Amino acid sequence: MSTAACSLSSGLARRVSGLCPPCSLGLLAGPFTRGQPGWSNPVRCYRPEKKRQIRERTKENRKTAARKIYEIHGLESPYKIPPKEKIEDYHPLYLNRVTMDETHQHYHEQKTYIFNHLCRLEEGVDQALWLTKSKLMGEGQMPERLQELAARLEFPDMEERVLRSIRKCRQFDTPSKLIPVQRFSYRQNMDFIRLCQLMVGQYPALLHRAQTDGYYVAAAWHRGEDPIQIRGRSGLLVSSASPLERLASPEEVAQTVEHELPSFYPLAPTIDLLTRNIYKENHNCTGFFEGAPFPHAHTVFIHDAEDWCRVSMRHINAKGVMFAFANALARAKLKYGVDATFDLEEPIVTQSVVSTGVKFTFIQVQLNTLNLSSDDGVKNMVWLDEGNVLYDDHYPVVFRIFKRQGSRHTKPSYKKKMHNRDPDLGCRDLNMDVFRKFLACYVYGAD
């Protein structure tokens, strides 16, 4: 080794003599740079025991004189706040935090098929008809009784009031430039219900109605050997003090015996339902406690429970059939018992209105039988009136793309700017027959 190399190594050794051995060895080992495995950063810091002494000394310095006196004499400080008692914000009866294993009290070896507000029936209404053992009636129209009711219903300035309602829900409900579908569809249904209540002067029985938003319903039955349950919160329910009258005569009900249910072979009709091992057998709940003044389900409104941009209308229509059927079946199970398997002398009728704020589907369900396990015998009835467009909604908003120039550090970007809303939104090609059908569904039972 040369003289220059010896002097360099001796000088480097003297410079790192004050460091700990690992650091000195690391510096002498080679020309390591930051980020390499052999590099270590010599950081000066206090030992752990010294840090502990500093923290304790800081705590003592922050104490007041009164607190020090209380601690010296072993007295409890009068300013000490007692700990608050923790109160659970949920009822134990509706606790959902359960262990999904065999130790649960409601665990069953046989799985059940569950339909809730998140399920999508890919086969649409046909799949819902098989699950509920129902026959589609009316050839795409409402029952004749409701059609006649819709033709004669009228209140002053009806068209002008409907026009103002649509403008309010689509243009003036919020100062933001874009009103999402989930918002204006809900507002539209609520505002239409308010307009329907103007018929109280002609039909005083409308006073015996109540609205329940986010209600819970559950119904259980068997299709063959498969247990099926519907449970969840579908939307807004309008209930009444008295049940709805039947829509089909006994002769029409008897003719459903010859009807054959749709087949999905080789697919199973339960393919889109959830499967669970933990469930309550014969779990039926109407959503109302005993003694409720308006216990009978009248119409369920399904509006903003789904992302309308991703879900087809056939999924929503099937959901309307399933939840309307659940309301009727839960009422029948409560009235006749969970083990009843016979044909009903007095059918139970419920309704459902599915809407996006622009498109409306009107559904009526008549429960004729509780013998749902086999495909033979009397079938239930479903009327489905779909494809009702309230107004032209092809171009609700005008967009324009702007290019923003970038700097030397950023790239050019594009921005989508929205102009003011179309002033004619909700006013082009207004179809008043859609609102008349909505009005007939609400008034039915009070006429």
C-alpha cells in the first residue's frame, strides 16, 4: 500500500473514531451510497432510558400545584370527570353482527335461497313468475278496473300541476348543475303522491293511508324442496287501514290451473339468489307491529334503490314483482299461519310502482294460493304495465369539451363543462296517461 493510501485510511479512521463500531465499520467497508444495503446513517439520539426520564419530567412540569398537593396527600381530585357509560346505539333484537359458522343457533345444513334488494334476476319477470308461482295477466296492461278508474279521475289544473312538479324535480330541486337519477326519481314519486292526495275531497278514504320509507318485509316459502325467502328494505310503502279488493273473479282464478310456468332448463330458477346456512325457518314479517292503524300494504314504490345506469329495467320490474308478492305472502302467513298450504277464498292484492322518474312500470299482484311448493293447481296472478314514458328525456343536459393547455411540467388536459339545463326539460311530449295510471294505483281501494 502506498504512502497516500495509508494517510487516507488513517485520517478516515480518526474522523469516525467518535462513532459507534457498526457505523465506523460501515464507513470503512467501502464507498456505499444512500439507499444501498451497506449504507447506514449515523444519527445521534438519546438512549431509551433517557427518553423515558424526559417524558416523566415533562409530565411533572405540566401538573398544576393543586394536582401535586392532591397526589401527595392521596386525595381524589374534585375536577376529575367520571367516565361515561357506553350505550349501544342498536337494539339487540336487530343486531346483524353474527358469526357465520356452525355454532350459531340458526345454523342449518340445508341452504336457503334469499332474494333481497341487491339481487338481480337475469331472466327478468319470467324468473320472478316461476319463483312466485304466478301467471302473467292482462297482455301488458293494467286490470280493467284500474283502467276504468284512470279514465275518469280528474282534478283541477291537473296537467299544469304535473308540469310544475316535473320542472321542480328536474330543474329547481337543487342549485347544482346536474341532478342525479337517484334524487329526482325519489322526488318525483313523492311529489306525485302529494298530487294524488288532492283527490281527498272526492275520496275521503284516502285519509286512511300512511307512508313508510325504508320499511322491512320478510316472507318464506318452499318451491319444491328448495326453501326461498324474500327479505330486505325495498323502498317507500303506502299502507292502508283496509285490504285491497280482488282484481280477478273466482272463474278467472280457476282457469289458472291449466297454465304452465316458464322453464329455464338447463338453468336453475334459483341461480341468481343468495345462499345462506344461517336463517330462521318460516321467517315472515309484514313490517308492522300488532295494533298498527294502517297495517295492510297498499303500494310499494321502488325508485332509488339501484344504480339506474348499470341495471336494466327488466331487473327492476322483477324486483317489483318479488317485493309486492312478499307483502301479500307475509300478510297471508300472519293471518292463516306459517304452515297453511291451501287456496285462499279471499285473495290478497298488493301493488308496486317502479320508476326512474321518467319511465314507469305498474305492477299488481293477487295472491290466490299458499300451495307454492308444486307447479300444479291454482296460480297467483301478476299484471305488468311497463314501458310508460312520462316525457322525452333523450338530451337532458348539454356538454362541451374544453382543452386546457399544459405547462412544461404538465400535459394538456380536457375538461367537460356543462351548460345550463335545457329549459324545456320535462316539457317535451308530456304523456298525461302515465300520471293517470299513477293516480289510479294510488286511489284504488278508496273508490
